[in-house]
Amino acid sequence: MKRDGVIRALLLGVALSAIFGLALITVFIFREGVPIILHVGVRKFFLSTDWDPSLGRFGILSMVVGSLMVTVGAAAIGVVFSLALAIVLTQFSPPGLSAALKPVIELLAGIPSVVYGFVGVVTLVPLIRHWLGGPGLSVLAASIVLGVMILPTITSIAIDALEAVPRSYLEGSIALGATRWQTVTMVLLRAARSGLIAAVILGMGRAIGETMAVIMVAGNALDVPHSLLAPVRTLTSNIALEMGYASGDHRKALFATGVTLFAIITLLNTAALAVSRRRVGKRRAP
Amino acid sequence: MVGRAHAGTARDGATVSRFACVFLAVVGLCAGCTRTSGQSVTLLGSTSIQPFAEMLAERYAKEFPGRLVEVQGGGSTAGLQAAERGLANIGMCSRSLTPKEALVFTPILIARDGLALVVNRNNPVADLSIGQLRDLFAGHVTNWKELGGQDGPIRPITREEGSGTRESFVRLVMGKERISGRALTQESNGAVKELVKGDPAAIGYMSLGLVSQELKAMAIEDIQPTVENVLAARYHLVRPLLFVTKGSVTPAARMFIDFVLSPEGQAVLATEGLVGLR
Amino acid sequence: MKPMVRQRLAVGFMWMLTGITFAVLLFILAFILVHGLPHITWAFLTQSPASMGRQGGIFPMIVGTVLVSGLAVLLAAPIGVGTAVYLSEYTREGRLTSAIRFGSDCLAGVPSIIFGLFGFVFFAITLGMGLSVLSGALTLALMVLPTIIRTSEEAIRRVPNSYREVSLGLGGTRWQTVFYVVLRSALPGISTGIVLSLGRSISETAAVMLTAGSGMRLPRSLFDSSRTLALHFYLLSREGISMPNAYATASVLIIAILALNFLAYALMRKFAVKASR
């Protein structure tokens, strides 16, 4: 029994050190970042496109727009393919095949970001430059690369969401004479809607945090992109490009960018949670 | 039941003590090793100087086996900060120091380097004036045909803010004008080179010593970007390459610096297209 | 349009998209491996690089990767699993535990570059560890800790309560219950989470770039700077230093990740079989 007390104390110590470590990061980032936002002015920081550290100007709007454009683009591409994948694997493919294909999708998640970026630079960027114009390093290139990268995330959550729909719903629909496809569109997707939306939101959360692949294919220009073919700089790329040499206020501004990302991702996570909770509520209906 | 409990506690004890051993071993490994700042030399900074420093480091290691020199990139400003905070023994900086910086750091000139304006090999434009360059990078001139080339958009490529190459470019060409927000940003000489290699409409600036056959370096104000022209101070865009230190230098670092400034070290730099001190 | 016809078209379209997805995956893997595998020789794997990576091999990078990622997971796994055990077995569900869980979930989603920024400023500069394996490992450990806590907790919570009740009913202490019953059953999920975290830390580039540095020499202590495989690949390919070596480095990286994925998958199946006995 005494041993149990010792173990319990040990585990408490471990848990406290973990919590301490994670709290340290959060506090550190906020302590470095928030004062500079207040110093520059909340409006100037978030709504100005003027980012010029040597002149002390820290407006991150063009990078916020950049991040959002690229993330939405990635979600648009990701959603199409992920949804198709999830529907096919749960409804229209033989169980052996789907069991074999699921780990293959997880494989996509394991490929390093730099490999995606590299393949994108070598194959996708010249294609865009040649056929669509512009430098090739663009919002489009970043969206496509990111879309592929978040595919596994969206797909696995979507599969969970689809599989959670009670079989009785589907069987009922078929019994009423609907085709399987009609069942999918009119029953399955509607019942799983919240879970699917949560999947996309979480995919977007992953996309917005991506750094290396984006640096390689997005062009990193400071202007707000005026079209899909224009180069773009995201919040994460900005941090990565400048953190090596930033000091003083500049470095604090990068932490402030980190705070911004933290806030955006927390928002997305909370939204995904709220949306998926609604699904559970709906299912309680008889 | 009781016996099993005893066996359980014995095995628990073994696990815990095994874990403790591993933990202590790791701590011991950390505590036992010292910062290697006494033995090896670390250089950090300019991506323009980096390849040359690497070459010098390899030659140095060959001449004096066992003397290790570590070279890392990051850009000139990062190099200065690394020297300041002790992250590196020597900071590599490819621009001259500002007055404020000169109060803190000790610069050592190791060579001079031309700043080349590079375009794709297929670009017919072969020379520009400094004024044209300035307009181009500021975004006032946006089509190659305005500069005597083929009709098509100009894509300027710039370096990140902490880059000594960029800072030198701004001082020598841009003056008061700001570089256009449209310019693509790359974080090293090599990345600029790769981009210009692949894009016929691109133009970027980089270390003259790192230009290769695959690119075309433009003449500026009708002066060709050659080592002779840089040596003779005819070529307009020249910047210093510095090893920067703060405070006292470790003996190992001093030995390496002496090597770089020696005739042998300078010969290595000269063969690679840098302009030596002699 | 007849419903069956519409179904045929729709399903056909979905299969096409599925096919495209797998084709893209195959293309990426093939692109790297086809260009890179021919250049992987024993010499390549055991030599040090020369001339900035143009010649020589990648041995220091392999060592660096193993050191940085291995140490990171070695630190994060016991702490993460221990925390998960404490949160789910030794405390009552309350606002504190849900707050901790929420915080941990949030941090699991925070971009790795922010961990890198923190690690650079805190470990490398403030604590004076410099650009070193240690700075990199500590940063990565913090990065994967939330994920390990979360996956471990999920795995532990999935263990049926009846297991615990039976164990306690037979006279076991809480710790014996946890260690011999709960953890054994949760082991597939926990180890999968750890292996996947290992995979994630091996692929990490942004966070290691400014904590472990980019030194090309073999690290002789934890305080030496070292370059990981992913970073080496990034630098070689980005700066056009050596494309064949870049592809070869990426191939080694991908093979390592494939092996880890396979390990995770095998672990999951093996322990699932054991648990069901």
C-alpha cells in the first residue's frame, strides 16, 4: 500500500512536470507576443499590410490573408478528394480492400513536409508557370500541395464520422427503395454532416500550421496576393524565414504572430468540437 | 495471492530501478560532456560566405587533422547575433557593419565579393544601369520589353531581411527606394540560383563568387561582373566579406582566422572567384 | 436521369478521385525513390559529407536524426504516458482535468514552427544550450508530448471498466491494476501513438533548423550541433548543392518512415491479438 502512495506521488510529479512544460511554452509565447501587439496597436498589428521590421512596422494582414487563402484553397481541394475517398472506402468498396487501403492513406500522413514541398517545386510549380502563367510559386501551388497533405487528416475523421451513422438509417433508406447512391446523398451525408464539417475544420487547422512545404512553393512575397497565381507569404513562413535573425521588437512580433496562430487554431479546434458535439445531440433523437 | 503480490512488487521494483538507471545515464551523458567551444570552432551567418568557409574548413582540417571547424548558414544578421550570444565563435557577415554594430563587434575582412545580378540563361537582356535596376526592384518597371528584352513580366527575387547580400544590395542600388512587395523572397544564395535557373522571367541578386555557368550575370553600367573588374574597383557592386567576433576570441578560432588570412587561405578564396586582400 | 445511372456515374467519379489520390501518393514515393535509391550505397550511409554535401555520405545526419528524435521520444514517452495514467486513473474527472486535456489538445495542434521559435529562444539562447542535439531534442519532446498524452489517454480510457473492477476485486492495488491490466490492454494504442510521434519528429524540419542547427560534422556530444536527414535534404535540394544526394537522402528518410509506419501497424495488430486472448 505504501508503494502505491509512492507510485502515485511519482506519477503526480510526472504529470506536473508535463503540465509545467506545456504551460511554460504557452506563457512564454504570450508573454513575449502580447505586449508588442499592444505596443504597436491592435488595429495596426492585425489590419495593416505594412510589414517592415527594419522600420519597426509590424502589420501582419497580408500574411493573415495569405494563410487564410492557402488554407481555404487546401480545404477546398482536400474536401473533394477526402469525401470521395471516405465514401468509397466505407460504402462502395469490399471490406478487404478498404482495410488494405486505410493504412496506405496513413502513409500519406507520414511523408515529410519537405518532400511534399520539393516534389511540388520540381513538378507542380513549373507546370503552373508554363500553363497558367505567373511565377508558378503561388497560392494555387501552395493550396494543391497543402490539400494533398491534409488529405489523410480529413479522410480519417470523415471515415469515423460516416461509420458512426447507425446502420439502421442506411438499411431503412434502402428498404424504402432508394439506391445506394441516393442513400449516401440523402441520408448518410446528412446524418454525418457535423462530423464531416469537423473533419474539414481540423484539416484546415493542420494546413494553417504547415511551414516547410509552403516556404518552398508559395513564393513568400510580401504583398497581399491578388489572384490564385500570385505569390504569397503565410504566417508560418514568415516566422520561419525571419526567426533566425530577428531580435528585440522584431522577435517579439514573431512571437505575436505565434500568438495569432495559436488563437486561430484554438478557434478552429473549438469550432470542430462544437460542431461534432451537435452530432451526438442529434443522434439521441429516437 | 500473496505470493503473486510479492512477485509483482519485485518486478515493479526492477522496472523502476531500470528506468532510474537509464535516466541517470542520460543525465550523466549530459553532465559529462562539456561545451565543445574550447576544441572546435563554429562559424555561423552569411549564406554567401558559407560555401567558402566550408571549403576553408575542409582545407584546414586536411592541413591540421583534428582541428574541427563547423559552418552553418542563417544569414549575416543571424551570424552577428550568434557571435553576440555565443552561439558561434565567429559570425559571417557579407556587408559592412553599421556604426552601432561596430561598437560591439570586431570585423575582420577576409575577402571582397561582387554582387551579381543574375538572370536566366535564355534572357536576352545583358546589361542594366543602376537606375534601371532600382526601378525594376522597386516595382516601377514590370515588363522586360521596357529594358530591351522580350515582352513578358519581370519577376524580381529578393533575399530575406537579415541577409547581408540584401542589405548590401539595398545600400548599393536601392538607396531610399523600398524593394517591391511583389518580389519573391528566398532565404539563401543557392535558393535564388535555383529559382533563376528555372524561371526565364526572373532576376535576382547573389554573390558573384557563387554564380555558375547555368546563370547569366549582367553587366552593370556596361561593366562586366568579373573578378578583375571587382579587383580594379570598376564594377560598381562590391561588398566586404567579414568574419565578425565579439570580445576575446578562443585560441582555436584565432588559429582558423589566421589560416584564412594566410596566403594559403586567400589562395583558396581566389580560386573560387572571391577577391582576396592582396 | 435514372437513379441507377446516376449512381453509376457518381460512384465511378468517386473511384476516379480515389484512384487519383493513390496515384499522387505513388507518384511522390516513386519520384523520390526512383531518383534516390540508385545512389544509396553502403559508403553513402557510412561516410561523412564533403564539400557541403556535394560528395561523401550522410552518416552524421543519420546519427543526428537518431539522437535528436530518439532522445525526444525517450523523454516524452514516459512523461506523456505517466501523465495520461495519472489523469485518467488517479484523479477524478473535474474541471482541472478537462482544462488540462483541452490545453494539451490545443498544444497538439500548435504549428511546429512555434515550438521551434520557443526552443530557439528558450533552450538555445536563454538556457545557453546553443544550437545542439539537446536543444533540438528538448524542443521536439515538448512538441510530441501533447500528442502522446492524448493518444495514451484515449487508449487508456478505451479499456473497459470491468477489467479494472475485476482486478481490484481480486485484491490488486491501484498501481497493480494500472500496470498489469490497464496499461497492458492500452498498450497497442499507446505504442502506436509513440511510434507515430517518432515518425513526426523524424520528419520535422522547421523546429530543428534553429535548435539543433545545421552542423555537418558527427556530433560527439549532446551539446554539438547536428543536422537531421530532413534538414539535410531541404538544404541540398533548395540550394541545388547536389540533386542525386538530395534524392538519396530523401529516400533514406522515406524508407525509415515507411519502416516506422509498418512497425506501428504491426505493433497494433500484435498487441490487439494479445489483448483479446
